[in-house]
Amino acid sequence: MCESSSGRPRRAETPGEPEKTVSAGLQQKSLSAAVAAIAVPTVVAVAAATVAVALLSAALAVPAGAETREAVAGKMRLRYESSRWTLSNVTPDSFVLTPSDPLDRKRSQVTVLRSPLNCADLAKAHLPDSLYVVPTIAPDTLAGRRGERHTAHTLCRNATPRGELLCVPTPSGTYALIATIASCRGGPGFGRGDPFEDFFDSVRFLP
């Protein structure tokens, strides 16, 4: 302690205090840089782990024993997964694909055919007014070809899926994908999605 000119005690200044403040600031900056250096590879590692988990999930989503097969109706070829679909009723101009799992509530039986009838006549034949209301018609495509989709609700009182017919006219005939029920006791109920979803990317027409 020392005295001021007024005689009051005055605290002596400590020479090392400014250096301590500067040193603490440098230490704080070094610590921040070290944390940032650790954080960058950590973020990269987390991102890589996320991608790996996504790829693994996609791989596990493929059914065990899945095998891609092909069915032909006229000049239309359709690929399908044998683990999901069972092929039957094969003729030169038609075939039927039925879900392999009888408890499958998403998919329903699909008939694929080539016919000399036009889309309107096919809709009358496969969406009869004894079982369905008058269908609505909307433009649609199949394998890059323009066509139309006929959709109709059933007259059933119980839960039944809509009847749907997707048809495409070509020089070799009218090709159609058809998902209907035979009676009010058939069908997977309201929960079914688009019955043709599995086949949009697997159909091609031969020249």
C-alpha cells in the first residue's frame, strides 16, 4: 500500500495483470479452435453414418429371394417381382398377377390383356353397372403412351376397393391393366393404394 497526495491509502498496481488478461484471451481462442477442429470431423462422421443407415434400410426393404421375371401379352412386356406376385392364366394375349401374400392389403389381383375392343367397351365389360357406379375417366399414360383410366366405386355396402382400368390404344390392339372384384365379398377393402403402382416403370412395348 502507498499513500496518495491526499493522504488516503492507494492500492498498488500489479504489473502482471494485463499480461494475464491477454494470456487468458489467447487460451480461450485456442480452446475454441480446438473444439471447431473436433466438431468438423464429427459432423462428417455423423453424415456418413446417416447415409450408411439409409443404404442399409433400402437393402433390407428388398424381399428375401426377390427375383425379377417377365410376362408378355401381345407386344407388351411387364417385369414383376416373383416374391410379390404370382403369375397365372397365361395366354398369348393376357395373363393375371395375384399378390403372393394372401394377407396383402395393399395389392390386389391385376389382369393384363390385349384386346380388339376400345377403352370404352373394355370399361363396360370389366366395370359392369351391376357391380359398379358409372366410371369416371381421366387421362393417363403407360410406358410413355397416352391412354385413359376408368375408375368406379362399387355398389357394395361393405368396404371394397374401387374398380380401375388403365388402357392404352396401339396399332396392335388396346392394352389394359385391370383391377376389379368379382363380387362384394372380394377385394382388400378401402386401404388399397394404386393397384398398378408396381408396374409403372416395368412395362415396355415391343416394336
